[in-house]
Amino acid sequence: MLLVMISPVYGTTLTLQECLDKALHSHPDIQRFVLQLRYSQKDVEVARADYLPQITLSGEYDPTRTYVFPANGVFSTRDDDGWQVGAMLKQKIWDFGKTTDLIKAREVQQEIAGLSLQDAKALLVYKVKIQYDLAVIQREAMAVRQEDFRVKDALYKQAKALFAQGLKTRADASRFLSSRAAADDNLSIARANFDQAVTLLSLYIGAPIDKNVELEKNLLQPGSYSVDEQSVMVASPVLKRLQKAMDKTEYLYRATRAGRFGSIDAVASYTHQDTLNAYDATLVGVMLNIPLYSGGRLSAQQEQADIDRQSAKNDYAAKLLTLKEEYATLRLNLRRYSQTIQARTAQLQAARETKEVVDGRYREGLSTYIEVLDATAAMLEARLGLLQARYDQSSTIHRMEYLQGKTL
């Protein structure tokens, strides 16, 4: 695993692209699918080898061997040593397309492995983006909580001073003190959530991340995003993989069916034998192999291949419905989040204006501490709600990109 140390100097920016590059380079899931792709490539070479000449070399030496000689109805024996060496060449001529279909099935499996790798990369990119956005949102939430604490701390100090002057009651100071304590607790929770988000992100990218590192904030403010259902279905690596799986099972079914007819092979051999007498033996011919009875094995294998073919079609149809359902849900969520962001932006603006008015009235003695706290809580809720809506929108877009197999 590649460990890249990130400088702890404050102000250093860790971009999303850097996180994606490190995760795709070092994550064990990606390495596993890369190995599967390499394995499938070698599997194709194994299948193609059946159409190439097969040459074998054999040898035998017997220190003691009994030779039998019949003569005039009487058998005599003799013990002596013996040896032989030989070579055989076997070339497949025709097997009714079985080997061709097997090669095609392995080639399709190689394509499936490539699509699986693409899907694994897209899934990892989706997870990294989600975690990166979560770290950004938690840092901004932490900043909101810090500001909320500062405001309530200032209100508490102000109320305590006014109480000392006899302008406010003890209840004002006590209530602000309680609110400050709650704000301090919420700030601690926000810090812990941010630390957790950064820690999980560091696990994805395989490198430590300093808590003071700068993150890209503009990622949570995406522009308009639109993609139609057909584009998602066509681009989906999962659907492509299942389509290839149907092709693979079709080739395997045809290969299994062709196996019932046997094969025609060309055979050539040369043997030198030295057993009492030395001589050479040669053979050149054509061999026909037809399986007449296999105990029902071939029929069962053909039925299994047919079942696999039907299952692959069902898997594709089921996944297609699932993707369409998820796409429809994501599209509706995008519309809803867009409206939510607009509403909460307006709500935040109104809450800020209300708080300014209430703070001024409180300083003039025209508002109570309850009204001040209510206005502060409304603005806090509006700010946090806007952050959550932006995160939800960004997460939905990332999910839509994953369905299309995007790795950028």
C-alpha cells in the first residue's frame, strides 16, 4: 500500500482529485479486481491453446522386464532391461464449434472482468466523494457551532454585566449561561463528527490527513445537473456486465451442446523402442472421438448451461428494473433538494434579519432573552439546514454519477 504523508502545515489544500487518485491507486478492492482482469486474460490464452498443436514427449526405462517367447506351443521367458522414447503431436481439426464457443466465452469473461473493475472504481470514487463532502460539511457545521458559541458567550457576558448594573434579571444571565453550555457541547459533537469523517476519508485514500488541512468548499454548490434515464441505462457498467454475462452463458450453452458430438483430431507419433530388439515406430492418422454414453453427464451439463442462460436473462431484467427505480428516486430527490435549498436560503436570510432586529431591541430593553435565544436558534437551524440540503443534493449527484460508472 502506498502511503503519502500529507503536510500538517495549516493552509495546505487536499483536493478531491488528489483523494480520488490516491484511493484508486492504493485501495485493495481495486487491486483485487485488477488481478481478476489479469486472470481472465490468461484464461483466454488457456482456451485458445486448444486450437494449437499439442506436443508431448514420453520416455520409459525398465531395469527388469520379463519377455515372453512362444515357440511350438511352448512359452519361454527371459528377463532383461528395456527402454523407449517417443513424441506425439495432436492437432484438433474440428469439434463442431465447441472450442470456438469456449474461447468466445472466455473473451466475454475478460470483458466482464474489465466492467467489474470499472464498476469497482466508480463505487470507490462514489464513496470517496461522499466522505469528502461529509468532511467539508462537518467542518462548516463546526464553524457554525463555533460562531453560535461565540454569540451565546457574548450574550451571557452582556447579560451578566447588565445584571450587575441592575438593568437585567438574574434569569437572563442564567439562561444565557445554560445556552452557552449547550452550544459548547454541540461544538464538541461537531468537532468529533469532523474528526470521524476525516479519519474515514484517510482510510479510503490510504494516507493520513491532518485535521487542519484545507478542503474544497465549492464542491457542495453544484450547478444544474440533468441526465435522462436512457443515458444512465446505456452507460451503466453493471448493466453492461450483465449483458455480457448473457452472451457468456449463451456461448457456454452452445459449447456444451457441441460436446455431445465429439471431435476429429489429427495424430502423429514417433517412438524408438529398445527391448531385446531395437526398432522405430511411427504413426500418422486421424482420430474420431464420439461420446456414446457418459452416464447422463453431458445431458445434465447441457441442462445446467441452459439454466445459467435463463438465470442471466432474469438477472439482467431484475437489475434493469432496480436501476430504473433508483434513477426515478434520485431524479425526484434532486428536484426536491433544489427547492429545499432555495427555501432554506430564503429562510436563512430572513432569520439573519430577524436576529439583527431582536438583538437591537434586546439592547434597548424592548425584547426578552427568550426572543433573543429563539432568533439565534432559528438562524442556527437555518444555517445547518442549508448545509444539510447542499450535502444531500451533492450526494444524490454523486450517486447518479456512480450509476453511470463515472470515475472522475
